[in-house]
Amino acid sequence: MSLKAATLDTVEVGTPQLTLKRILSVRCPVCRAKPKEQCTFTTGHPSVKTHTKRAVAATNAPPAESSGQAALRSLREFGALFRSK
């Protein structure tokens, strides 16, 4: 089996690029930093980098909805309260 034949069998799986904004949108499972806050060391000092597990949590979290989508959703829920059956 040649090297060329072996590379034809592989399939590249595209993973979305994680931005710092996306990573910081979830709570850190390691240091328990709140969303939009920096990760901290065990000493309590802020860390320049985020924990790897926080990035993994960001990939598993559902995408955040925009403020416009949130407003429309709340209006639909509000309107449903006043609909007669």
C-alpha cells in the first residue's frame, strides 16, 4: 500500500474556530470563573490563558442567540399568554 493510497482514505473533519468571545461565554469548569470573566490560578491571580476544559465546554454549549432573536422569542411567549383558545 503506497502513501498516496493511504491519504485518499482519510477524511478531514472541520471544526469551527473558537474565538475568545465564544470561550468566555461559558463558565469555566476548572476555576469556576463566570462567563465574561478571566480564568484564575489556584492562588486567585488572573490567568492570561483560559483553561482547556473551558474551550471544550464552549464547543459543547449551544450557540448563543442574538439579542434580536431573544427579543422575538420573548414577544412570542408574551403574545401566547393573551391568545384565546
